Amino acid sequence: MAAVAGVAALTWQVPLAQLAIIAGAAIVGRLVLDVPEPSGAADGVSPVSRRVGMVAGALFATLLVGLPLLRVVGGQAVAIVDAFYRSGALVFGGGHVVLPLLHSAVVDPGWVGNDQFVAGYGAAQAVPGPLFTFAGYLGTVSSVAPNGAVGGVIAVLAIFLPGLLLLLAAMPFWHELRGWRAARSAFAGVNAAVVGILAAALYTPVWTSAVTAPIDVAIAAAGFALLLTNRVPPIVVVGLSALAGQLLTIAT
């Protein structure tokens, strides 16, 4: 399932492709996977009421549908909120899976150059925290206003908001979902698909944008070998790779 999802993600590179692949994986998981019930008793009391959960779910859907419509009359500020909100709402699994969505959201319309995107992604790997914070960099370096510090704050808030709304929406019903055998099987299929989508994201846009010559392969392999030793911090690996890139630029 992971292999099929990865091939599909590489073949079908449109904004809603990930959502369709994950939905298909959920259906397949529901039909063919048998996931045992988790051990240990789960507390059925949620700190969020069902009413709050339903309001959060309705707000999530309203923003997802309404923001693209508001872009027509709301100007560039609404367009930026919509781009990052949609990236955060349509991704499943977080992390590197969001890269293709962010790339299409900011590079395709010309807000951020491809070189800036790849450089920012490399820098984001050197610092702790979720990759979603990469949105703050993209909002800051955007060539269209609002950008700078204001654009960075808007981008971070917009990309994290859908996940927070979905969390509030799911919490009151999580106890029932946890005990529902069909839901466990569906999510097992989704987890397999996310692995394939992650592999596809590693290839494009990461590998295809950053590795364009044999020397790039050598630098990537050396960095990977250093990480495997578990003795060299990621930030040092990033720094050494950046230094190697500067030396190559000077040499050529």
C-alpha cells in the first residue's frame, strides 16, 4: 500500500492528489486490514464538549470552502491565508508530506523562488520543532505583501489553525472512534499510505530540486552517513553541507 501510494503521489501531482490517495487507502484498509483493539482502557471523558467539537468542525469546513471564494474580493492577504490554511488542512501526517502542497502554494504563483524554497527547507531541518514552522520562513521571504515579520506570523497561524480545529472537533468523539474496529482498520491503511507519500515528497521536490549533479549526490551521501553515526548533530551536518556548497560555488 505504501509503494502504490508513493507511485500515485509521484504520478498524480495535483493539489488534491494526497487527499484522494489517503481516502483510497482508508477504504482499502477498512476492507482488508484487521487491526486488534488497543490494549489498556481509554478514558471516555473529553475536556472538550460535543458542542464545541461540532462548532470547531463546522468552522474548519467553512474556512476551507470559504477562503478560496474570499480571495476574489479580499486581496493578497486573504490569498496568503488561504494558501497556508489549505496546505495545513489537506495534508495528512504532517512533516515532509506538506512540502508538495507548500511548493504549489507559494512557488507556482511566484511568491517564493524555488531556490529560496529549497534553502529554507534545508535550514528548517537544522532546528527543532515541526516542519509546519517552515511556513513562517515562506511568509517572511514572500515577494508579495504582506511579507516580512507580518507575513511570517500570518503564515504560521494559518497553517496550524486547521489542525487545531480538527483536534477540537475530534476530541469529544475520540473514545468512540478508538473502539470502532472499522476506524482502526481505515487508519492503518492511511498510515501505510502516508509512508509512501513521504517517500514521494523526498524525491520531489526535495531530491529533484537539490540534487542535480554527481557532486550533490556525494554531499548528500556524506551527510546521511554522518547522521547515521548518531554522533553529529543535524545542525552541524547542515552547516558542513552548506560550507561544501559554498566551496563548490567558489571553485566553479
